[in-house]
Amino acid sequence: MEKIQTKCLIIGSGPAGYTAAIYASRANLEPIVIEGLQPGGQLTTTTEIENFPGYPNGITGPEMMEELRSQASRLGADIRTGVVTEVDFSVYPLIAKTDSGQVYSAQSVIIATGATAKYLGLDDEKKYAGMGVSACATCDGFFYRKKVVAVVGGGDTACEEASYLSNLASKVYLIVRKDYLRASKAMQQRVFDNPKIEILFNTNTVGLFGDNGVEGAHLVKFKGTDQEESLDISIDGFFLAIGHKPNTDVFKQFIDLDEQGYIKTVGVTTATNVPGVFAAGDVADPIYRQAITSAGMGAKAAIDAEKFVISHK
Ligand code: NDP
């Protein structure tokens, strides 16, 4: 297969990747976007987005990503399915290889591979994968209409997912390991005010049970203290909402990462430690992780890439 030359290779297709593609296209970088495992990124598994400017009545995640994709495509971005499985950033032009064996030789690379949902690490999560265990309420909530579900986590995602599921399920347990929620005050209030949501504070999940899919969870309250107490709850669905891991494994041989695996960028720019490689969105942002901040970083990355390509002609 012949190597494909490009001025700008964008890896990932969330708000950061598509916005980078929009800017890079308008800067005549003729970008190629490799969409990755989840075209459109995490937002394709979100319900209503109310906080992205320009949508006064809100918009669903999949709809917004489709709009960003078509905007990038209309401006000339070459959007391709595929997953980057290997890179070589020790050479220039930079090299990236996809799962189909296609090799790209790029004058600049923008990494916008996002982050992936974390699991607790219980064997039962694997055992019941697709049989009651999910990390995406919007994808799988439909299956739990009038049933009982549990959501693990105390952040904004967990509260949002619990609220969403409460519109479908008959009851939602919110399993929180600390004695408080980490979510924003508004989100907390929404959960506290919802009669269908029961919050189990100071509670850890240690296992799941059921003969035909998940039928319940083994929980421990006040784990590791003298008040420790075991209890089981009957549930039909178990949803994880305990944060995300940045998708940086493919790049870690070349790119400097922080202790959590997020890409380190230089100052206020999107530059990484490798000249010509830039990073945008959740993959490089352990703090804000919003669609709008990711999109902003995508724009910055394309501007940084344009300057780099021009100065390395
Ligand atoms: P967070 O990191 O904010 O929260 C993760 C939650 O999961 C915490 O309550 C944490 O507990 C808990 N947790 C982590 N590991 C475990 C474990 N092993 N067992 C049990 N519980 C665990 O992640 P989110 O995904 O909720 O949010 C990420 C970012 O995205 C945040 O900045 C958030 O504000 C933002 N966000 C914004 C939204 C919006 O504005 N509409 C919607 C969703 C997310 P502990 O507190 O004990 O560490």
C-alpha cells in the first residue's frame, strides 16, 4: 500500500478533532482525519447538550457531532474510518499507521483521541459485559425501562446518568464511595430532588450476581472501618460513571504524558514535546473536559499546526 502524504493528520473525531479539521481545512492544510474507534467521540453517547453556545434549545450529542463532521467535510477535510495503531514520531515527516495497514507521512499531527470510560476492575464487570453492565446510560438505558438500576460514581457524569436513567427506570441507586458528591451544586440538587434516585453514600461495589445477566450487586458500606457492613441490592443494570482514561497508549513511547496518562502540552499552546505533534481535547485536558473547551483546543491545535508547517517548508 502506498504511503499517503499529508500536511496535517488529525487522529480522533470528537469536538477537538472536528474543530481542528475545520480550522486546518480553512488554513489550506488539506487535513486527513482518522476517525478512530468511536466516530464522533464520547458525545455520541450523550443525551442533551445544553451548554454548547449556539444551541439555545439544546441539541443531542449525536446530532451535534454530525453537524461538526459535515462542517469539516464541507470545508474540505478528508474524513476516513480507521484506527491509528502505531506511530513513529522519531522521524520527520511523522509516521502513523492504521489498522488497515495504511501508512501516513505527515508534516504535522494533531492528537485528539479523547478518553475512555473507566471500570472498577471487578471480574464480574467482564462476566456481565453486555448483560447488565454498561458505561453508557444513553446507549443502554432504553433496555431498563421500568427496571431497577445502579449508577456508580459521584461526579457530574454519574449524576447526569442517574437523572437520565430515572426517566426510564423505576428506581436508580447512586453508589458513591465517599460521603459527598463531587458533582456541581446544580447537578447535585437535581439528584437530591429526584424521588426515584436513592443515594448510597460511603458504599463500594465488590461484586455482581445473577444467573441470567445482572440481578444484583454485592455492596460494602464503610469499607475498611469498624462500621463495615455488607449488603446486597437487587438491580437489573449496573452503570459505571467513575471517570475516564485518556487514550494515549499508542503515543506514549514518543509523547510526554503526566502521571494519569494525559498528554503534556507546552504553556498555553497545544505543542507536545515532539516538534510538529499537537494535542487537543480530553486526551490533553485533565481539568475542564467539556465539549466547548475541547473544540477550543482543536482550533488552537490547527493554528499551531499551520504555523509549524509554514515555518518548516
Ligand atoms: P469525575 O472524575 O469528576 O468523578 C468521578 C467520580 O467517580 C467521583 O465521584 C469519584 O469518587 C468516583 N470514582 C472514581 N473511581 C472510583 C472507584 N474506583 N470506585 C468508586 N467510585 C469511583 O468524573 P466525571 O466523569 O463525573 O466528570 C469528568 C469531568 O467532566 C468533570 O470535570 C465534570 O465536571 C465534567 N462533566 C461535566 C458535565 C456537564 O457540565 N454537563 C457532565 C459530565 C461531566 P471520588 O469523589 O471519591 O474520587
